Amino acid sequence: MIGTDAVQGMILELQNEMSQYQHQFVGRRNAFLAEAMYLGLGEGEARSYAIQSIGPIVPVTCMPTLAPGKTRPLSPMLEARYRYAGYWQDMGEHMLLPDDLLRISSTERFRSWISDMRNYWVESAPYRFGDDRLSLLSVANEEEGHFSMLVWKEPGEEPEVWTYASQHEYRFSHLLHWFKWLNGRSEE
């Protein structure tokens, strides 16, 4: 378990990383537009994907798990994330509110993805942990199974973040390291 002073320092660092992620959008957008148009996407269509939308802060007290009706209390870092912004779309990354996460995690497509992970991807989060220890955190592409999940390993500790994209798995010991990765400064 992380000490209180260390947690406070990590929360301040997380707030800084979230702020950088928000304010560096223009640079990420310009790089995305240049690459998308180079690959043949029309400018109008590329611009339709290159958006940032940050919703107002709404009270969040717990995170739903994949187990119906089961929630987890917010960890200090998750509290900081939801005090920073509500719904947050940054190009392809959609960091949603718990109600949206519940809606997506109950769809047949998502449940099928979880089932496939349990059956065919040894050591994936769904293979290793039950639904009561997994929460959906963000969605990058529902159709292709690009999701980030919270993995609740131990009560009272920060959940890990496991990201799945293009048949790759990326693991982060907590939300701070995930945001560093989003900012291009991975420590794990």
C-alpha cells in the first residue's frame, strides 16, 4: 500500500499529466491530420476524427465493474480524474462516465470480446480476473476491441490499467502511468 504523502504527490503529478494531455491536443491533432491525409484520408473526414470534447465535471462516487450490480469505490487517482473532467474524448480515446461505461460493457459486442479474451488470450485481464475485479475505463474502438480496463488486484490499492489495442496489451501500475503513456512518456 502506498503511503498518504506519496499518494498526494502522485495525485499532483496525475493532475499535471491530465493538464498536459488536454493542452497538447493541438500538436497531437496536427500530427494526426498530417498522417491521415498522407495515407489518403480526405481533410474533412480526418478533421471529423480530430476532435477534443471535455464534458463538465459530474459527481462520481464509484466505478462499476463488469459484474452486474457490483461497484468499487473510487481510488484517490480515480477521484482526481473525475474531479478534473467528466466525459473526455480526445481523438480516438473516449474516457467515459460510469453510466456510459455500464452501457458499453453490457453490449453483446463487448461481452463477446471479454469471452474471447477469456477463452483465447492467456494472461489477459479477462483470463486472469473475474468480472468483479474488472472495470472499463476508456474506449478507443469498440468494433476492433480497443479498450482500457481497470484491474482491481487488491482492496484499497490503486487499480492497474491494462490497455488492449491491435492485438497488443499494455499494462500500467496505475492511472498516472497510463496518462504518462498517453503523453508519450511511458515508464512501464
